[in-house]
Amino acid sequence: MTVVEYCRHETRVYELVIIRAGGRVRCSAYIDHEDLFRLPLDIAEAEVIRSKRSYIDIATRAGSAWSSPCVYLDIK
């Protein structure tokens, strides 16, 4: 399954998708209420080799952190 197929069919609305290659973050996508998102073409067509649901800490304007659900995708 490619990254774009995974994002269209396996994610939920308002979910953050973190895309990694070789253990390094390459890109992220936020799935909006209409399931719309943008990805670079080379990443959109890459094959997903592993997925994992988890959480990521996001900094707030107040300087604290908020734990947000996300999906990590590892690609070839």
C-alpha cells in the first residue's frame, strides 16, 4: 500500500501522520475534515512498510506540551 492510499483509507479525520524513511522524519500530513492532505509526489507514491499508532508531544503557545494521537508510517 502506498502512503497516499494509507492516508485515504486507514486514517481518521484530524489525525496527524508522521512519515519516516530510514528512521528519520521526512514529512507529515494532517488529515482534515474532508480527508484532504498534501504530500510530495515521491512520498505519496512510496510503499508503507510499517505503521504504528502512538502519540506525539506538541508544544503549545503557553510553552507547555499537548499529547496528540498520530500514526507513524515507515516507508521504503
